[in-house]
Amino acid sequence: MGRGIGSLMAIVMAAGASTFSSATAAQTATAPAENAAPTADNAVLLTIFLKHDQSRPLSDLNAQLERQGFYKAFPPPGIEVVSWYIMMGIGQVVTLRLPAPRLREVNRVLENTAWGSYRTEFYPTYDYKAIGIGQHDNAQ
């Protein structure tokens, strides 16, 4: 019985290693598509909270954002800005529409240019409006 469990464990470990290798290869081989456009089957909405560091004056925060190239780099080219608001007491709230494969690119731009002035929170979502309205209309 011990030998059967050992064989089973070896098979499970080999399968896991093969899955891990495939996933790793897929991740390294698939670079973000710089010119990918959002389509119905790949688009996500990303709401980003850029929370001000309230221990520092706004002029200091804006100077740091300028030094770090925030407004030159954000949003990356080809990323649609759905909304961009100031939320008093919080900071800025930005909603982007982008192809899912470009999510990492947006994250990296914010890590490199916004950190220090802002604490960031990310909320990836999807557009449910048509479905919700359709369900409402069907219920009438």
C-alpha cells in the first residue's frame, strides 16, 4: 500500500510540475499587447482609488507626481478613461476600460509614477449595465 501511495504522489507531483511549467512559460511568452484594444470579450473596467497622502501639502504631492512623470505615463496610450473624479477627503478615483492583458501594464505605470503621492486601491470589474437593464425590463 505504501508503494501505491508513493506512485500516486509521484504522478501528482509530475502533473503539478508540468502544469506549473506550462503556466510559467505562458506568462513569460505573453507580453502585454501594447496596441490591444478593448473588445466585448476581453474588456475589463478598472476603478483605481488614488488616495492622497494627507500628511503632506498638495503642492508637494503635485511636485512629486511631476518628478515621477505621472501625467506623462498615466493613463498609458490606448487605454480608455471612462471617468476621472476628485473625491474630497480621499483623492482621485479613475475608471479605465482596457483589454485584460494590459492590466499589468497599468499597474506598473502606477507603481512607478504614483506611489509616494498616493496609496492605490484597484477594483477590476466588468460592464453589467446591459444585462441588469435587460433583467429589469424582463421583470416588468
